[in-house]
Amino acid sequence: MKLYQVALKEIIRRKIRVMYTSLGVIIGVTTIVAILTIALAGQIKINDELNKYGPNLMVTPAISDISMSLGGLSMGTLAVGENYIQDNVLPKVRQITDDLIRKGFKDRGIPFEDVGNIATIAPRLYTNADINGKKVIVVGIDPAEERKLRIWWNIAQGKYIEKEDEALLGTHAFGALKLNVGDTLLIGKKELTVIGVLEETASIDDYQIFIPLKTAQVAFGKEGSISTIDIRALCNACPVEDVARGINNEVAGVRAVAVKQIASAEMGMMEKTNNFLLVLAGITMIVGCLGVINTMMTSIHERVREIGIMKASGASQGQLIQVFLFEAIAIGVIGGIIGYIVGTIAAYIIGPLIFKGIVIRFVLEYLPISLVLAILASIFASIYPSFRASRIKIADAFRTL
Amino acid sequence: MILEAKNVSKIYGDGTAKVFALDNISLQVNEGDYIAVMGPSGSGKTTLLNVLGGLDRPTKGEIILDGMRIDNLNENALVNIRRGKIAYVFQEYHLIPSLTALENVMLPLIFSGSPDGTQKQRAIEMLGKVGLSRRANHKPTELSGGEQQRVSVARALVNNPTLILADEPTGNLDYNSGLEIQRLFDQLNEEGHTILMVTHDPEKASHAKRLILFKDGKIVEDKNQDDKK
Ligand SMILES: Nc1ncnc2c1ncn2[C@@H]1O[C@H](COP(=O)(O)OP(=O)(O)OP(=O)(O)O)[C@@H](O)[C@H]1O
Ligand SMILES: [Mg+2]
């Protein structure tokens, strides 16, 4: 029989008391796990929200009388000028962007999946067209890239553009033109099929007609031309300013602008809030530890006889401390596991009250973290009590009864 | 001579509240001795056993065990004495409730770091010696007082101590159980163990070869009673 087995038998006998002692650790770990779980889900949620604010970079012709603003809100009045970007700059723009983002990730030590194309690069060609007697803006897009960029686009009717002769309509354009899905649409010299309608986006997109870029270029006789390029770098840590500078330096005839980083500002707020909450959780943990110290001192009082017996049977101070450390580890394991479970459940309950529509996921990685934290905390809390226990004199231990 | 107390005093409290639990005691215990200590309640018998056995420190004087002073030893050195030279039997048995009889007997061997196999073998042997082999896997709460005290005697014997100190080992037991424990001590002494035992019962004391009478922290009489044996 080993010393830890003796300790374990005593722990099992005193299981209610041991559970009670671990309460302090449970509360501390619960708070930390709940905060971390909610914060992580909140970050994902905020990230998703922020993606809707638009691209990270906008590339426009260097000399342009188009006043482009965020989300293209002034597009309604634009006189689509004669300034275009040549679409043969696209490979160069992609290369510069991907290289700089890759470098940005590496410099910041952020792990990433290098799948070749990193950034989403969506060229657009804006043209005015007369359709059924109404003036409409027709936008030539790269359907695949555009879809990745405008993740908030949902199809209300029909489906998304798959072929060269298909058109996707903004909801108000669709209403104004009095068309049905499947109808034929004459744009310039081209006949296209209305393949789908977007749900309302509450943006200029609702008034536009989207067709494949190539088709638009041919239809309006603007082969090789594009009006803008939207670039999304996929991550908030990405150095969009660097990318903008790189494009401006190396690609002639374009002007790249980093879209104001709402994202980083928001994330900064989130991080500050998280830090504040973690400090609170840390305080909870410390208070929990004080609770553990307190209950442990009481339990030493209750066990003064056992301590006396062990000493009289030849236990050294070190061995007694070991027995108490085993108990601390048991308390830590109980506190860590229960704290993790309760904290996760609390996150599921409280999370949606803080962030509407949040999706809480349990984070298994927090379990080992909780265990280590709980064990360290309870060992820390039992240092003084076990030291005191090991110093109890046998004669006193038996007399206090 | 295995144990000697030289001018030992144990004083509790100070000022007017001063209690001389032991008042300048000198005493020699020889190998094979079987000593009964008697005296009124509060006369200092438990204190004597504690001080002799290194469970408590004397205020004054020297305790010499096997030619070595132990009264001034530090805690670590005292641990070694408890792991072989001196063993204790208490009135309240003092068994660990979560451990079986066998495990309680093994306890001193666990602390002294004996290998698992030896621990068990030795503990079974000692339980056999006190006649409790069949109760080896019972918890203390499943044993009678007399049985619990026999477990505690087995535990005391497991490290083969030079000296056994017993403080009223039959004090909590009914007549028959007390008698069994008493016979156990008689047998152990016949086998060569040195025993110093506190008792309130003159009949039990009469089993011992030597009787020490105690009063107010002083030895008032120390006589051989071989004749009675
Ligand atoms: N820790 C202590 N602090 C103060 N006084 C003490 C302490 N321990 C013992 N005493 C006192 O020392 C004296 C001797 O006590 P001790 O326990 O040795 O007596 P005893 O002979 O064993 O009595 P009993 O037969 O009742 O067990 C008593 O007056 C007691 O009150
Ligand atoms: Mg006493």
C-alpha cells in the first residue's frame, strides 16, 4: 500500500467535506470558463458581424471622378466616368495582397492555412443601362469571389449566378422591373436569364443588377476594364495598410485604400472587456482560494486525531504534507472538472443574454486549462494548512479530544 | 538499561497557573521490564509517557534512549525513533477509520517505506499474533473495542519496537476484553518486549513485574513485584 492510497481512502471517507472544500475552486473555475467561453463565441459573432461592413481594401482608378464611399453609397449619382482599371492588373494585385498577408501572419506568429489564394479579390464593373425603359446600374462581378466577399447576400428566389448568361437582381431592381425568375433580360446587346433575386440588404445592392464580369465587358464594349476591386483579407490581424501601400507602390494607375478598420477597433473593445472580466474572474479565484484555505483549516481541526495517529505511526512532516497535497490535487481535479462543466453550462445560459443570436460552443481545450488552474490554485491554498497540520504535536493532537 | 529519565520536569503554564505535571522525575527502564504506572487522575502519568516516548518535550531534564539523548532531538530525528524504537498503544485505540484492520497495522510500514509485499506479510503476521487474522479486512467501526485495541497492539508491534508505551490500554474495555488485552501484554513481555503501561486497575497492575506509584508529578513508590507473578 502506498501513501497516496491512504490519502485517497481518507478522501473517499470524507467525500462530502472534500466536495465542500472544492466549492471555492469550482466557483473560480466556473467564472473563468464561462467568461472565456462567452468571450470566444462573442468574438466569432462580432467577427461575423464585422464582415458585413464591407471589404478591407478598395482599389479604384488612380484618377477618378467617382467619389467612392464605404459600401458605395454615393453610387446612385455617379457619372460613371471614363476611368477604368485594366483587368490584367488582377493577378498582380492578388500576388501582392497574398504575399503581404502571408508575411503579416508570419511576423505576428499567427498560424494560418496556406491554401494558395488567401485574400478574396472581387473586381466590379459598373455601367448604366436602360432596361424596360428604366435606368439601372448593371454591375459586372466575378460571381465566385463576390459570393465570398458578400457573405451576407442571401438568395430570396431562384439561385446564384452559375453561367455567363445569368443575371442576379437586387430586390428593388427586381420589383421595379416587374420581372420573374426565368425571364429573359436584354442588357446592351446581350440576352440574359434572370436566375435569382437577392434578399433585401439595405444597401445600394438592392437597386442593382449583377451579371458576370466578362458578360458585362462584352455587352457594353468595355473589354478588359473594371471599375473597382474589393479586397477582403480574411482576418482582423491582417496588415491592410501595408497591403494598400504595396498595391499603390507597385501597380500603376490604381489607388488602394484601406477601409477604416472598424473591425480592429471593435475587437480592441472586446479584448479590453475580456481582460476586465478575466481580472474579475481572477479575483473570484483568489476569493475561492481563501475559501479553500478556510475550509482546509477547519478540516485539519477535525482531523487532528488522524494527524496524530499518522505522526505516532512514524509519519514525517514531509509525508503528512504529501497526504494533504494529494487531497489538494483531488480537490483541484474535482473543482476543475465541475467548474468546467458548470462554467460551460453557464455560458450556454448567459451567453445569449449578452450577445443576441450568439452560438455558444463548448471549448474542450478549456478542460485541461481548468484542471491545471484548479490544481495549482488548490495546491496553493493548501500550502499553509498542510504546513500547519504537519507541525501539530502528537500530545496536543490527542489531548484536544 | 534501554531508557533513562534524569531529573525530568514538565511544567505547563506559567506564573500562578503553573502546573508541575512532572516534578523532577528520575527513572530507569531495563530491557525486558514490565512496568505498571498507577496514580490518581491528573497526577501526570500520560505526561510521563508522552515525554518518555518523544511525543512531547520535557521542560527540564534528559531522556536517554539506548544511550542517546532524545529530549533535544528535532522532529525529523524523532520520526526515526517512532519508526522502530518506541511504539504506543492508547486508551482510545486511535485507528484510522477509513482503513481496514490490516491496513491500520500496515500504516507504520507505509511511513517507513517498506516494500508492499513485506508490509502485507508482516501485518498479517502481527494480526495473527493478536488473534485477529479473521478480522483483517474489517474497518474499525466493524470491530469491538477489544478487537480495535488488539489491532492497535498489532500496529505497535509491526516495527518490532524496543519499548512499548501503553496509556490505559484497557481503560475503555469491559472486564473480559480488558483481560484479553492484559494477557496479550503478559505474553508480549514473556516474548521479550519491554512494556511500560499506565493503568487505573490494581488487578491489571498486578500482572506487571514492577509498579510505579505516581502522585502530583512525583514518583512516590517504585517497587518490584516479582513475587506476585
Ligand atoms: N497541555 C496542557 N496544558 C496545561 N496543562 C496540562 C496539559 N496537559 C496536561 N496538563 C496538566 O498536567 C497534569 C497531568 O496531566 P496528565 O494528563 O499527565 O494526567 P494523568 O495522570 O494522565 O491523568 P488521567 O489519569 O486522568 O489520565 C494535569 O493537572 C493536567 O491538567
Ligand atoms: Mg492520562
